[in-house]
Amino acid sequence: MENSRRRFLKIAGISALGVAGAKPVLDVFASGDSHGEAAKAQPEIRKGEKALTAKQWAMVIDTRKFKSGADLEPIIEACHKIHNVPDFMDKENPEFKEDNRRHVIKWIWEEEYNHAFPTGGEPFLNERIKHLPFLVLCNHCEDPPCVRACPTKATFKREDGIVVMDFHRCIGCRFCMAACPYGSRSFNFRDPRPFIKAEERNPEFPTRMKGVVEKCNFCAERLAVGQMPACVEASNGAIAFGDLYDPESEVRKLLASNFTIRRKDGLGTGPTVYYIV
Amino acid sequence: MLEIAFKGTKRYYGWMIALASVIGVGFLCYLWQLKFGLGVTGMSRDVSWGFYIAQFTFLVGVAASAVMLVIPYYLHNYKAFGKITILGEFLAVASVSMCLMFIIADLGQPMRAFNVILNPTPGSILFWDMIVLNGYLLLNIVIGWNVLEAERNQVAPPAWIKPFIYLSVPWAVSIHTVTAFLYCGLPGRGFWLTAILAPRFLSSAFAAGPSFLILLCLLIRKISKFDPGKEQIQSLAKIVTYAIILNVFFFACEVFTVFYSNIPEHKDHFIYLFAGLHGHGVLVPWMWTSLTLMLLAIILLVIPASRKQEGVLAVACVFVFVGTWIDKGLGMISGGFVPNPMHHVSEYVPTIPEIIITLGVYATGFFILSVLFKLAVTIKEEVSA
């Protein structure tokens, strides 16, 4: 079923391009005489004209620009609203229970330094850092253990380095959650839809069903139409986003001129979210 | 041969009906879980695997232990085990069936389970676990059935079955090794990140499986005309003795490495399990019970005079089985998730529906086991009569 859906989408995409009069695509369809050219007549997936591309997207979070948790709230809210992340702890919801805490879905959230970077356990921490909440999210690792663990390729690494989820292929085995050393993944222990306010629902992004895993997608859907990730936009310049392998990119310039740290980089996962402390 | 399973005493039928009703209640609870989602269980964002996966892990061990009968009989020509090898193989069939049911019960989207085959991913250990578990189930059904049928007809088993029997030996080791690899290859989980995990799994398996088999043998002797034999039971007892000592030794190796190196990420899970962490310690009494039971069992088993008394042996076997069950079926999985990767402590306790579904799966396993043992025992009675 899943395969046929994909095939349908591919064919539909090709047809749409054909109707729009995209000549190269028509040429591919027209050339069927020789075997070599017939082999070329494979469906083709194209990027939008405005799409932002990179070899490996990366993020630099300048924690010096945050004063308190209040500075992080609009960022978290922007992300969670745009991606229809349910709010299980909404006290106004008729199905609210304190026990819902076990089932919360988080794409980006705040942690204290000692939890975001638990290996150190710094007893004499700098006063600013001690009271400063850190933003944590999926690290879109260069060598992601979650992708290694997934038995269905429902989570995979794209050409631009983003680790994404196929909500329709996920069987809900939660192996990826055990594999992720950052606790970045959430599971839909129940139907999330009653916990998304109807008036706040974003029709541009799918809601999820029960029984599948989800997490931050570096706003792949926004990059595809030339927009920066929602958290970057909402951060007033505190979060930079760019290509890790483009020496001219903003993130590379920040990395070259600032001392940065990454979460659990000793595990060899290659996290691509950097923190300026 | 299956017709034998339908002919039985009132007691046999009563037992099967009792099991069927537990299965029914468990299935109803499963339908509820299917409708609501895995939120009916005690699992959470932090402890994302719970009772189901723990039972699966424990039962893979019980299944693998059939090899402890196959090796002496087929590789060392230890004739005495010829009488009871079939019991080990049928126990393996029932155990692997339960393992598969527990995996299905744990899936968020069970109707998509075939995605594992539609999108084969050799890099994922779960893919290999599916292959080795199903393969082992098939091997034991084919081997057990053919050997038993040959015994019923009082002829030698077909020659083509031999290669499959030999194959079943490394295959049994593989099922528990691959199951350990599910856990010990994960970078952020210090509790499991140890090369001793697979050997620990195997040693506890070879203690738990044969100890359960001893109890079954004692029961069969009591309720049927088939006597599995004193020598056979004593040989199994020696296997249990070696295995449980190895299991405690491997555990001690792990404790030394973790505490002498003093690395918090590895240490904190042990502290949580055996002393409690940041005021959370729901498993502490369980873990000490487990360790005490295993140590007591070693004392009872290692002294020949007490091991040779079948009453004492039975007690020791219960200790081994319960001790290893707590170790793997309670502590091993949730212990790896607490504290979580951000070093928060959120505990896991299974819920009532979760326990009922678990009991339903166990009842299904015992149903399968009862049918298969009924066949084996009836045929043994026929042949000796």
C-alpha cells in the first residue's frame, strides 16, 4: 500500500511537470527508440526552484543571546505549532491528566546544562550557564544511530544530511528511541489529534496517528520552499543555520570564530547542532 | 499425530479451558490496547520499552536452552538425553512463539509489521532478530515433529533431518546473541554497552531453560506414565549448576568493570537497580531478591548431596527460574532506560492491562506447550507400553 502511494505520488508529480510544459521531462518520455535512452525514462524527483540545499545542514545556537527560559518559549512554540505537535499538558483539555506527562511529544525543548551535557556533572558551574536553559533538539547526526537501528528505513538520512521520519512506514517498534543518545525522539502512545487545538492546526503539515515515532525534521518542508527553519526565524538571530561543508556559510563562520560544544560528541555520532557558550 | 491432542482426561481439558479463558481476557485487553494505543501500558517517553520486550528477552533464552539437550545427545552421543530432547525442542517452539507474540504486542502499528520484510534493512539488528527467531521456530517444529513421528512408528528418524539438527546448534546460540546485540550496540545506553551482554544472556538462558525443563520433567513423571528418568534430570541439574554459576560470575565481571572504572554513565544504572537513584528505587527489593535466589540456588546445586535430592533440586530450580526472570524480565530492560540519556530519572511500572496482556501471551505459550507435550508424552507412553 505504502509503495503504491509513493509510486502514485511520483507519477502524479511527473504528470504535473508534463502538463506545465517542462520540455526535458517530455523529451524523456518521447525517447523510447534505443535501449540506452529508454533506461533514462525513469521517474525523476526534482527540487523546487526556491529550495535551499546543502551537503549537510547544521545549526549553531548562540546561548549568550538568551537570558532566560522566557526567551526560548516563542521558539519552541513556533516549532510545535507549525508541526502540529500535541500539547498533552494543556490543563484546559478535557482529557488532561497529570499522568499524560509520560506521553508528551517534544521536538525542541529546554534542558539545564547538566542535563543537556550530562557527561560532565560540573559541580562549580559558571553562574550564567547554571541558570540558563539550553535548547535541545534532534542533532541530525552525521552518523545517526537511530537510522542504523530502524528495521524498515522509516527513518533515514537525506542527501542534505537531515534525518527524517516516514510516519507512514514506521511500525512503532521504538528501536530508534533506544538508539538515540539524546532522547530526541517521541512516540505517539495515543492519538495525538485531540490534543491539537483545531484553530491552531497547521493544514500544511500532517498530523500523526497513534503508534508512530516522531522528532524534529530541521523544517525540511520549509527548506523545500526556500524558508529557514521555524526556530531559526523565531530566534531573533540567536540560532544560525547553514551548510556545514560550505566554508562561506554562516554556521562555518560562527564555528571558525567561536568556541563551540556539541552534545556527547565522544559517542561518534557527529551531532550537527553546535552551542556557543 | 495432532489428533492425540484432542483425546485427553477431564483434567487435561480443564487445564486447556482455563488457559483458553486467560488467553481470551488477554486478547480483549490487547484489543483495547490496539484501539487506544500503547498508552495503556506503563511505558513512557523515557522508558520506551517495558514488560513486553523484557519477557521477549527472557523467553529467547528459554528457547535457546534446547541446545543444552541437543549438544550432549547429537554431538556427544549421550544416549540418556535421547528420551527428553523432544521436550527441549517443544519448549523452544512454545517459547519462540511467545517471543514473536510479545514483539507484536509491543508494536505501535502491528498491522505494518510486514514492512520489515517489504523494506529489508540488513543494517538493523531487529531485521536479523526476525530472521533468527522465525528460523529457529521453523527448525524446531520440523525437527521435533519428524523425530517424534519416527519414534511413534519405531523407525530411525529420516536422514535428511540430521543437517537441520546440526544447524539448530549454532542457530540456538545466534538467537540469544542477536537479541543481546539489539541492546549492546546502542551508543547512549551505558547499562547495555558491554561485550559481556551476549555471554550473560546465554548463561542465564542455559540456567533458566533447563531448570524449567527439570520442573516439567518432575511434573510429567507425576501426572503421566512416562518417566523422563533420574539420570536425565541429574544431568540437566549439572547443566543448570554450571550455567547459573557462570551467570553470577559474568554479572560480577560487569560489576567490577563498572564500579572500578567509576564511570557514572555505566554506574548509575546499577545504582538505580540495587540502591535507588535520586529517591527512585522501585526495583531495588526485586533485584536483591533475584541475586539472593541465584546465590542460594548455587549453594543448593553445587553440593552433590542436596542436588541429588529431587525435592531440593526442585526448590533450587524454582530459585534459578525466578531469579533469572527478575534479572531479565524486570531489571534488564527498564534498568537500561533509567536514568535516561539526559540523566533524568523517570521510573517504569507495568500497568494492569499490560500485565493481563502479558499473562495472555504466557497462557498462549503454555497452551502450545501443553499440546506439544501431550503429543510427546502420549507417544512415549505408547512406545514403552
